[in-house]
Amino acid sequence: MSGGPPRRAVVTEVPRSGAFRGNERPSGPVKPSPPRGVPPGPSLRRWSIAISHARDGISHAWQTQPNLRIHSAVAAMVVGLGTFLGLGTAEWIAILLCITLVITLELVNTAVEACVDLVTRETHPLARTAKDVAAGAVLVGVVGSVLIGAVIFVPRLYQLIV
């Protein structure tokens, strides 16, 4: 990996779906704007600013997305149950990976929805597809996590009951 700055994609075509309002469509390629307040080159300050922006994003999602709060509450209950049942290291790794996957997918879903809303508020088949696919990714992650949780917890709960 080179030590230079990260490569950024440059849009070579202007979207036709209403990303630019009115007559302000640029004539050439759209170049990305520089990151908010981030000095060039690697530094502790750059890292600190990036972490602050990430925290802002998580905070926004927490405040606006009920499903993120629901997933987090379920995750806390799963951690409590796992502690009560005395899960082993491999089981904890699986549980923590599932929790991380679902929370991450929910954050990505929120970002996709925000980007689609930024581009167009109109009903458009591609906008709907983007939102539906992002929501579908969350659903796949949740179903997979539930199945993994069942494999881990059901035998232990069965032994506890019987």
C-alpha cells in the first residue's frame, strides 16, 4: 500500500436524477470536496477529526433511526444472556461479530437512505431500489444473526430447562 493520500472516485458523468437543482449542472467532471476541517497528511489531529465525524454520524443515526435503538437493545439483552449462560470464547466471537454486523448494516442503510434523499425526493424506481436493497441487507444480517444466536443459545437454554 502506498503512503500517499487515499484515492477518491471522481464522477465523470453528472447524474440525471435531480442531484443538481436548477441550472447549476457543472460542465465537466464533478470533483469531491475536501473533507471537513481535516488537515492533509497523516496526523493525530486528522485521526481525531475523523473519529469526531464518525461519532456525529452514529449519534445522528441513534437519534433518527428507531431500528438502530431496537437492534442495540436486543444486543444488550443477548450480551446479558450470554454472560448468564457463560458462553465460551468462540461463542462470544460469533455473537460479537453478529452484533457488529447488524449495527454496521443499519448505519450503512441510514447512509444510503440519506444519499438517496439528497439526490431526489421524487418517487423513482432506482431510488426505491437503492433503499430496498439497503434495507434487505439489514434483514439478511438480522436473519443470519438470529440463526447463529439460535445455534448458540437454544442448546444451552434447553439444558437449563431440562
